[in-house]
Amino acid sequence: MKGQAIWALCFFSFLSGLFSVHSIVLWANLGLNGVFQPFLSIGVSFGIPVWSYLLITIFMTLAFLGAAIHKLVAELSTKALLAQIDARMNNLESVQKIQQQTLESLQARVFLVDESLNIMLKDVTKAFSRQEELLKQVQENLAKKFDGELSAVKASLLRHVTEQNEELKKSNAILEDIFAKKLADAKNELSAPLARLESLMDKHEERNKKTEKALLKQEDTITELRSRIERLELTFVGPKPQLSSQSSVEDVRGIGESTGKELRAIGIATVGDLLTTDAASIAAKTGISEKLVEKFQSRAQLAMIPGITDKDLLLLEEVGVANRKELAAQDPFELGKKINLIVRTYVAEGKMSEADRPTIETIDAWIRFAKT
């Protein structure tokens, strides 16, 4: 009930505070001499001066607030609470005294244990000292016995070793005589076959030298024939293209395993299939963009021209030659100038070597093949 009374007083003080704020607002609008007409729920209305409404609300607010504070302070400063605090303090003091007594008794017991441990340590040290003396005596006795027995064993071992050395010397001398005789007999038996073998080896070596000379001559002729065949192939056959229409679609530069799977799924397995299918149709059936499909087709066209490698394809793309038709429309000297500039840059950056620079004749051959 006490808590409910505090809550009710606080609530009424809050309401009276709101009424005070309302009276201040009316004062600001109507002035102190103005008349305020409250409207009750029963439909009755009457006029109240603003100054009296203000005084009443302020008085009510202060009255309810004071009553709430008084009630709260009275609740907090009760004698019963103080009595509880005193009782708890007394309990704590009694517990502290009990703990003090137990601590003192424990200290006394620890002191007794320390004294008993000291006595035990003294007894143990005495026992260890006695055992050390006994061990020293036992070690001395064992050392004396062991030295005597060891000297006797050494003497007997020396006698046995000397006897065995003499027997070994005799057996070694006998074995050396037998081995010398056997070796002489074996030399006499093997001398004639060895002489025949040496003569055969000399003849065989002479034959090997002759065959080696003949083989060297044959190698020279073979290398000369190979170089002639290569020159003839270059003259009449010409360079081979990197790709053909039957090449796999993954052989086109830039088409990996995943892109190749997508293309094969719609029936494009070879370079010929890629070149003869519309780029927009390929892009619509796969997740590849139309521009990328056109780029793959342009690379395949250029790779089918004889003599063009992957590095040459890169150079042609850098100078803006995208397909076979654009390559056929180029002038070899102008195209060579553009490619030369790019090759210089790549050589400086370490991406290419001077050996990768195409000659004017090579570029002219590309253009001729592109036109045909």
C-alpha cells in the first residue's frame, strides 16, 4: 500500500504540473486578467480568471510533489531498515570473530606440523649419512676385489692373444705359399688365351675406327640432305597454318575449357563450326557476349593464315588488324612500321625478344595468303 500511495502522489503531481503548464500558456495568450472557461464532461462551463487558475495549479503541484517526496523520504529512513543493518553488522562481526579464532587454531597446528617436519628431516639426514658411510665401505671392498680379479683376467687374456697371434702367423705363411703356387699355375694357363684375346681386341678396334669414319661421313651427308629438303619445302610448300577448319575449338587463343564446353553444348566443336555460325546466334544460345564471339572468330581467321603464330596474332591485334579481310587490305611496308614500333616496346618490357620480330617478307606473305 505504501508503494501505491507514492505512485498515486507522483501521478497527481505530474497532472497538476501539466495544468500549471497549461495556465502559463493561457497567461501568455490571454494575459493575467483574462478569463478561462473550462468545459466539464457534464456539459457545465464557468469562467475562471487566468491568475487564479495559475495560482491554484502551482499550489496543487507543490502540494502533491511535497507529499510524494515526504512519503518517499519517510519510507527510505525507517527504523526497521536501520535495525536490519545493525543486525547484519553484528552477524558480520560474530562471523569475523569465529574466523579469527579458526585462523589462530590453524596457525598453532601449522607450527606443530613444522616442528614435527624439522625433527623428521634431522632423522632422515642422519639415516642418509649412515647409508653413505656404508656405501663407501662397500665400494672400497668391491674395488679391491675387482682390481685383483681384473689383473688375473688381463694376464690370461694376454697369454691367449699371444698364442693366437703365433698360430695366425704360421697359418698366413702356409696360405701365402699355397696362393703363390696357385697364382703361378693360373698365369701359366691363362697366358696363351690372353695373348689371343689381345690380338682380337686390336683387330676389333681397327674395325670400329673404320666404321666410325664411315658413320661420320654418312651423318654429314644426311644433315646436308635435310637442309636441302627444308629449303625445298620452304620454296615449294610454304609455311603451314596454325589452325585448320578441323582443329578443335579450344585451339583458338582465348577459348579455355569452360568456354569450349559451352560452345560444344550448342554443336560448335571445330574451328570451321565457329567460323560458319553467326555470332549473334552463338551469343543468344550461350553466356558469351557477341563481341567476344566475333573476337574469337577473327582470331581463328588470322590463325588459319600460314605462318602466323600466337605472338604474331597479338601484334596484329595491337595494330588494329582484327580479321583476314583487314589483313588483306594492308600495305606490307606500312604494316611493318606499325608492328616494328610495338615490338620495340615489348622487347623493352621483356615480353618479346628480337627473334620474334617478323620481317617484311613474312608480313608480305601474310597479306598474300590473306588475299588468296
